[in-house]
Amino acid sequence: MISSGRRVRVARTVVAAFAALASPVGVRAQVTSAKQVIVVPGVNRNPNLSSAIRVGDLLFISGQLGGNDSTIEGQTMQALENMKKVLDAAGTTVDNVVKCTVFLTDMKEFAKMNEAYRAFFSAAKDPPGRSAVAVVALARPTAKVEIECIAAMPK
């Protein structure tokens, strides 16, 4: 009869072997740096979230709301300008944004949001990947759009 301790060791060995087989040859993921909170100058820190977190060569920017403008175009531009301030504080640029997620309270306004989004990223070498998601509501009752992004950090 095999002891329960030995069964656990055998199970761990089998799981490790399958994990090794499942990863490409020579590829080993390692996180070599701790997370770094990005603080935007002149912006009060929120005790519930950070404006952005840098881990290694990636920057994860929290969702940005679009201010008090009543139009989707105005809110989209303001959210993106807010994102730009975070990028600047982190030491990167709009050119390094690789992925955005856009949360919309009304998908009927997608085309207007897209016009403002396209205008903002028009100077970028390549526009980032993007997802657009319909939501019932956002944190501010008058908000129509929230945009979060992931950016690469220059080396």
C-alpha cells in the first residue's frame, strides 16, 4: 500500500512533468521585477485603486472615465487624454499602447466613440488592439465610456 504522503509527491511529480511538456522547449516564464505603482503628478491617489501598475515591461492602466462632457465623443477624448497623462507619468507614450478595452453604456454610440478614438490614435505608428464591451452602467452615473489600456514600456 502507498502512503498518502507518497501519493502526494507522485501526484506533484506527474503534474510538474505535464507542465514541462506543455510549455515550448526552452521557454520559461519568470517575473523578474516587482510591481510598481504609477502616480500621476497633481492627481490625488485613490485608496481603492492605482492609476496604473507596471510589472516588468508592461503597464496596466486602470479604466479612465470621460469627464463631465455630455457627448460620447467628448467623453472618449477625455478618457484617452486621462490615459495619456498616466502614460506620461510612467515614462511611455501612446505609440506603446498595445491593447485597449472600451466599456460603453450604449453600443448605438459605438460609431461616434470610434471616430474620437481613431482621431486620438491617428498619430500613433500602429493603433492598438481593442475590444469594445457593452455594460449596463459605469461608476459615475453620467459616464458613457470607460477605457482601460495595456502598454509596453520602452527598454
